Amino acid sequence: MSGDPGGDVPAALGEVVDPELGLDVVSLGLIYGIERSGDAVRVVHTLTTPGCPMESHITRGIREAARSVEGVTDVETELVWEPRWHPEMIADDAW
């Protein structure tokens, strides 16, 4: 995705932890894009596997974290499966 990287949104998303893996969604490489336009933020993300039992927990966490950023009142999330997530997407310094 192009455009403004979202200001403080990436830092806020770094607080959303996948409880099964114990790593945040940014370090895991689950965030594919962030767009911010005024008070609205759109986050495109994936999960480690289709049918992930943490889907609602993680998506809710992404929405709440983005909404916690000053000036953000509208958050849209889009769950995508392409490109497919793989362990090599985890940040080198995540462990």
C-alpha cells in the first residue's frame, strides 16, 4: 500500500500481541499496509493460517490499537490471504 505510513499507527499496532506466538503483529509480519487519511485509518493484515482461532482477538486488537492513536476515530481492517504469510516474514529482531 502506498501513502502516509499511518503516523503513530504502526507503533500502536506493535502493542497487539498474537497470544499463541507471543509476538506482536508488526514483528510477525502480519501487517501488510496502513493508510491514514485525516481521522480514518485502514489496516490490511493477514493471519498466520486461515481458520486461526485468534482471528477475532487479533482483528479487534488491531482496531482498538489504531483507534487509540490521537486523532483517529474511524478504523477499517481488511483481512487478506495473499500474499500468504510464512515464518520468514517475522522480523529478524523479533526473537
